[in-house]
Amino acid sequence: MDESSGRSALVVGAGIGGLTVAAALDRAGWRVTVLERAPQLGEVGAGISIWPRAWAILTELGVAEHLVDGVRPAIQAGLRRPDGRWLAKAGAATTARGPVMVHRARLHEALVGSLGEVEIRTGVTVDQVCDGGRGAVVETTAGDSLEADLVVAADGIRSSIRSGVRSRDDVRYAGYTAYRGVTAKPVPGEASTSGGETWGAGVRFGYAPLVDGRTYWFVSANRPAGERSDDHHRDVTALVGDWHEPIAQLIAATPADAVLRNDICDLRLPLGRFDHGRVALLGDAAHAMTPNLGQGACAAVEDAAALVARLVDEPEIGRALTAYDRERRPATQRLVRASRLVGTVGQIDNGAVLAARDAGITGVGAIAGLLGR
Ligand SMILES: Cc1cc2nc3c(=O)[nH]c(=O)nc-3n(C[C@H](O)[C@H](O)[C@H](O)COP(=O)(O)OP(=O)(O)OC[C@H]3O[C@@H](n4cnc5c(N)ncnc54)[C@H](O)[C@@H]3O)c2cc1C
């Protein structure tokens, strides 16, 4: 154990961000308790892209080795129109620089397996955090108070801890909803050797093979906030079922009750501070972004590594958290902004602007960052 030995941390939220920081703090010698409001640990969701920096952190924590069974396939990726014509080709994505695509539940499971001495309490909802003199005090909705040297708020986009330290409502609806699915088993042919996105008018489809051979896909569509529907599988078939192959094939290979739908939101800019005394905001609680770059969870993993590194460098917690804020807020704010921009361009539904967009992409072919998706 290093000089952190004996210090205590409460981590609020057992999502990817909370579990990663809990594992990293545990390795640095902290006594860590995770408080999660769900009655049991687990993650629904579909596929998730893990980019190289986050992958390196997960490797260091001993998590990555549980995620990949064999050699990652090189896939042909790019951006297409609904009729299948290429707007831009990315070539075969290399395995060294591209993202690793895994099922979210598998990442969550591997993180839980890496927790060492961490104590996890489920079914505990945190109401607020206040300064307790010697430490930070977490109050739960059941009326309990828990004190620790450090509190990490990893309680997601609708963080009650963030709401407690800021006066404004930070959450912004992006104007589109996302459907996600994973095929029940590997789909042979193009679906297992290709990936990328297809952009129509106000609707996008994207897919990528997961490391376990199944295929993850998503559809995003311009919709009013909060709209409900009772058959997501039917919705996506109506939206993109007549687009180029293998889209219909992938949707047909996905169980009807396994298609998720979420309205897409992010946090208003500029982002507020990530440090509040002995409380650090992390992951979506600090910088929820639209999923257009596939970077939200990766940024949470990077937050965790940065926070623990600053706490190791600087024994005074308030100063360590300020250094963490200085390092992570500008970097993640750039991601929120860039991701929002990609979504705005991708969701264009006005005919004339759409034609200009597609011509621009074909002509310039310079959105390489998108193509790995
Ligand atoms: C459609 C879609 C696709 C995405 N694709 C990708 C991708 O490919 N790659 C990528 O990197 N990111 C992706 N993301 C983003 C990613 O999902 C999030 O950034 C990431 O899950 C955030 O993790 P988190 O731990 O910060 O928050 P969350 O996953 O939201 O976890 C918060 C946890 O806190 C708990 N909690 C909340 N409030 C309380 C409370 N008051 N008390 C106790 N517990 C509480 C919740 O139950 C939850 O377990 C995607 C997001 C969406 C919507």
C-alpha cells in the first residue's frame, strides 16, 4: 500500500465509471464502498466501443483480458447512403488503432470481477452529499448518513449529487432517439466482416461486429422528446428495413423484445466544475455526451485513471480534485462539443441541406474520425 493507505472513499453509482474508479482506488490502497440504487448489480445495453486509451487503462486494471477471446477481426467500414452507395470508405479498420467492440454486460461483469476488497451496497439511493468537517457525508433516501474522506459521484447523467451542487438544469435533449440491439448469434457474410454507418434523412443506422461474433447495431431517428412506442423492433423495421443489406438481416436476427430505446441527451455547455470540496464528479455525471463518437464510457474510464493518479500525486484531497478538474474538464468538453456536432450533421433531414451534406462528405472524404464507428 502507498501513502493513501487508510483513506476512505464512497463511490456513488456502479456503472462503468463508478466500477472503474472503485477498482483503481482499491489498487491505490483506499478503503472503497460503492453505493448503487439498483437492487442488484448488472448492466443492460447493447454493444460498446472501447477506444485505445480506455483499453490501456482496462488492461492495467486486469479487466481487458476478460473481454477478448481471440484475434479481433479487421473489418471494412465506412459511411453509406440508404441505397448502399458509399459516401466514404475507411478501408479495413486495423485492430491496433480502432475500437474494441464488446457487449456492455460483459464489460460490466469484468469490472465487477476486478473489484478486490471493494464493498458494494446495492439498493442504496443517495440523496445528497454535504461537508461533514472531517470528510464528506453522504445522505441516503433511507435516512442513513455515511462519511468518507472522498466521495466520487458517478451517478450518471441525471446525477442527484450534481443537481445538489448546481442550480441550473444541465440536461439537454439532442432531438433524436436511439434504438440499440445485438443479434442473438453471429450473422454470416457481410455482417461479420463489415461495419460503419448509413445516413439517411434524419435517420442513421450503424453496426459493428462484437468480439464474441455477434453484431451490435443502432438506429437514431429525429423524434420529439419523451415519445413512447410499444414495439421497438417494428419501429426500426419501419425506419430502415428497406435500406441496403445487411441491415434488414441484422434486425431480423435480433430478438423482438431485445431492442432498447433511449432519448439522446447531453449536458449543457460550458460544463460546470468536476470538483466540489471533497466530492468529484465523474463519467456521465460530469460530462454526459451524445453517443456519436462512442466515447462516453471511455471518457469515464479515463476520468477514473486521472482522478486516482492526481490523488496519488497530491495528498491534500481538495487540491488533487482541482488538478483532476483542470485535466479532465477541457478534454471532455471538447468531446461533448464534437459529438454534438456529428449528431447535428448526421441527423439533418432537410432535403437541400442533406444533398449538400452528402456531396460534401463524398467530395472531401475527410471525416476519418467517424469512419472507425
Ligand atoms: C445509445 C448509446 C450508445 C452509447 N455507446 C457508447 C460507446 O459505444 N462507447 C462509449 O464509450 N460510450 C457509449 N455510450 C455512453 C456510455 O453509455 C455512458 O457514457 C456511460 O455508460 C456512463 O457511465 P457512468 O458510469 O458515468 O454512468 P451510468 O452508466 O449512467 O451509471 C450510473 C449508475 O449510478 C446509479 N445511480 C444513479 N443515481 C443514483 C443515486 N442517487 N444513488 C445511487 N446510485 C445511483 C445508476 O443506477 C447507475 O448504475 C453510449 C450511450 C448511449 C445512450
